[in-house]
Amino acid sequence: PLLGSRENIPQSVKDDFIRTGTVHLLAISGLHLGIVAGIMLSLGIWLLGRRHYLYIWLAMATIWLYALLTGMHPPVVRGAIMASLFLTAELLGRQRSAIAALAFAAAVMVGISPYILEDAAFQLSFLAMAGLVFLFPAFRSLGRRLINKFIGEEGATVTAANITSDSLSITMAAVIAVWPVVAYYFGIISFVGPLATFLLLPVLPVVILAGTACGITGLIFLPAGQVIGWLAWLFLSYMLVAVGWLASSPLAFIEVGAVAPVWLWLYYAGLTAAIIFGRKLKADWIAKATAGLKSGADRSASVIHRLPLKWVMPPLATMAVLVTVIAASMPDEKLNVSFLDVGQGDAILIQQGSQQVLIDGGPSPQAINVELGRQMPFWDRTIELVILTHPDQDHLAGLVEVLKRFRVEKVLDPNLASDSPLYEEWQRLIIEKNVEKTTARAGQQIDLSGATLTVLHPPDTRLRNTGADGDNNGIVLRLETGHISFLLTADIRLEAELYLITQRAALNSTVLKVAHHGSDTSTSQEFLSAANPQMTVISVGAENKFGHPSPDVIARLEQKLDVGHIYRTDYDGTIQFTTDGERVWVSTARQAELASGE
């Protein structure tokens, strides 16, 4: 919500926002810029006063800087133009109508790119702003009259009721304006849209403000920026939980299929007629609404000067929630090994106390970011050790993103030759970020405070002429704590398996990570006998083009193990093993979904 970047948002989350009619909150538009303008106006008046109109210039500069940071996309430029017109009118003392600003902004955008009229984002953003201009004042006025009639005109209860009423008015104005277009493009009519927008919209300013403060403060003093980032995380988590809960309701939405354009024309013609009729009944409502918005900015500034003691409670409550969440996410003393669902690739996260080891990163930067966000404490951005088993794209791509986003202390890789641009970027980032790098070789041991990670492969003298030297010289690891062990075999093939057997490597294990995503080039009968696992995990993408896992490999595993002890990330999602060295507990994302009724 801060910069409008949606590349790393999982499709399931996007679908939830679509089903709840709140997808417009994900795209930077006039709504976000209006929030930024309001914050900067209040801050500017508080800091600089009204002399020389410096507060207006501060707000305008901030708006265009924000637009520049978000990429100057059409909805952002349109919102920036509208906000600038509003501020210019304030500067010249000619603040009269938001209609002119909306029309002028649209005209400028269409003049720059006529084809933007066919853009769904343009239509949704324009209609949402039009709803706020034409419908919000009437809804707001009606709500205030009802509150004055049934509750009164003064007091804390009236203030809270007015805030709630205004939020509902904004929600209803936006929803009424956009829902036919949402149905047209997405084939969905959301019944929970008003409730979802009502629940999410009040926290959007907090997310924007906290996110901005986090970014600016982090450039100056990183630990302080991280603390502020926790606040943004708390409210973002609330948004995700609220949207997920509403989207999971069986009555959240209906799929309407294709909607004929004629129905949109009829709807908006009727809505326009209703607005015109309403204006005749009360022609001065726009001017009153504009004056109300202006006075609202004045009141915001005065509130900052005279902040009542009781308003100290919300920040304290927020801090209490953060402390509770931090305490709940503190690591325990058990060893946790998570086989992350990153699609057709490998990614394994080992957590022992406060130490974290990531083995491979899968093929998708988005997927690894999502999975690490779920598994790691939100306040922890450090990974003590990252291991690249071999430089194939389905193991490396996610790790490049990890180096960019996390503080990585050490890297272990097999130092294999590769001329791929991705591997070159990996090596460049290691040097740029001054990460300690070690070349893996058999016999190395890594102490994890109660668990030991041992490198079994590759040998000092690499295997040659195997037909797949890159795979066969990948890093094979054995993780052991107490009587429980994990054998992690990367993408090694039959040649490397036979080499490990002849070298009498310690292959016996409780849990075996099946090599090469279950390909028929690996997991021979001889290797299975040597490893003698009680459980196996296949890291594989759903419906992948390679046909992994091989039916022959599955048959060999089923001869060795009970079917219930063969786990697959394409079926089970992320699979987590937790052990105290004596017992093992297994949990999967699929089990969690079934338990929650999804």
C-alpha cells in the first residue's frame, strides 16, 4: 500500500482483495495521495504555521516526490494533478469545487494518452474519486443529521459516532461508484465490499505514515527504522487477516460471468439522474462538503497542539500488542526444519534457537519472500547462513532476492562453474554486501547450538564426466540433533548416490529430502536402503512440465514407507518438522487450511 508495488503479492492475496471489493486499496491512486496531502498539510501547519503558505508548498512537494517514488503511473499522476489543483486553489484563495479538479485531471491524462480511457485501473480510480466528490457529501450530511438527532451534538460519543459515520460514508460512496465496473472486469459482485472497506480504510493512513517513517528513519538509523516497521507490519497483518476472513465467507461474493456493457451504461445513467435530482433539492452540498474538508484539516492541526491524555492509550495499546506478538514469535529450543513451498524448486529453512539457515531459495523471488515472511519472526531480518547447493535457476533465483532483502552473515556454496547471468549476480551481491563466503567440501561441520550440520558432499576432487556434473557435485548435508537426523540431497543423481555409498558416508536418516524433485535419475533402491528413512519429503511444483515426481520413484518410496509418511510440497504446501532430538512433530500448510475450514 505504500509504493503500490504488487509484484510480490501472492495471487491468493490479490484474489481475496478482489472478492472483498477492496482491490483498489492495493493500487496507488487519488485516495493514497489524498491521505499523504492531509498528513502533510496538518504537519506543515503544526510546524510552520500559515504564514507565507509554506505548509502548502511542503504538501505539494511531498505529493510529487511520492508520485515519483511510486513510478509515476497514470493513477498516481492523476491523483497528484488533482491534489496539486486543490492545493493551488487553496494557495490562491479560490478553493471552490473538487469537480473541476477531477475533470481537469482526467482531461490531462486523456490528452497525454487517449488509450487510457480503456484502462481498467483508470476507470476504477476515476469512478472511486467521482463517488467521493458526488456521493460522499450527501452521505456525510445524512449521517451527521442522524447522529445529532439520536445521540446529540457534543461529547466523546458524538465524536466517535461522527468518525464512524464519515468512514461509512466514504466506503459507501466509493463502493456505489465502482462495483459495476468491478463486476464487468472481474466477473464478481462482492457483498462484503462495504464492510471490508470500512474495516480497512481507517488503517491505511497508519500504514502509509508508518511505512514512510520506516523508510526515512531506516536510511538514517536502521534499528529505529526496523522498530517503526514493526508498527506497519502490525496493521498490514490486520488488513490481511480481515480480508482473508471476509473473503472466506460463503456469502462474500457471487460470480456473475460476463456483464454486458449496456447494463453499466444504464446503471451510471440512473446514478447520474439521482445525483442531479439530489442537487436540485440541495444545490449547495458540494460547497459545504469542500468547506467541511478544509475545516477538517484545520481541526487536525489543532488536535495535535491540544492532544488529550486519553489519546495516549491507543499508542500504548499498539505497543502492548506488538510486545505480545514478539513474545509469541520468540524462538523455542526445538529444532525446526521447514521445506518451503516455492514451486518447482528447493528451499529449506532450518531454525535452531535464534539461528537460521536457508538452504536454496527456489525459482521465485516472490515465493521465497512470502514463505520467509511466514516462517521467520517479523522483527528478525538476519539469516546467519545461506547455502547454495548448486547454481541451477530453481535453487538460486530466490537466494539472489534474499541477499537483497535480508542481512546474510555467511554463504556456503560448492563454487561450481556457471556462466549464467543469475549466478554472476549472486557472486556480485556477495562481494557488494561483504558477505563471508566459504567453499563447501565433505567433512565440514557447522554447529547450530544443539544441532550439527555436516557436509557429506562434494569431495575435494569433484566428480567428472557423469553427464550432469553440476547436479552430481551439489552440496549434500546431514542435519542431526539427538537421535533425529535429516538427509538433504539437493539434485544429486545416481552417480553421486553410488559415490556416497562407496565412501561409506553417514546416510542413515530419520527424514530424507528426495533428490532432484523426485526425478527418475535419483533415489535408487541402493540409496534408499543406505538412507533407511522413516519419512521423506519431495520438493516439487504442482503440475510441473517435467512430470516430477517420477512414478517409479514414488513406487520405490511406497515399498519402503507408509504412504502417510511421504510428503510433497505440491500436495501438502510447506512442511515443517519440529524435534527435540527424541521425537518429531510434523505440520503442513494443507493441514492448517483444512483445520481452518478453507
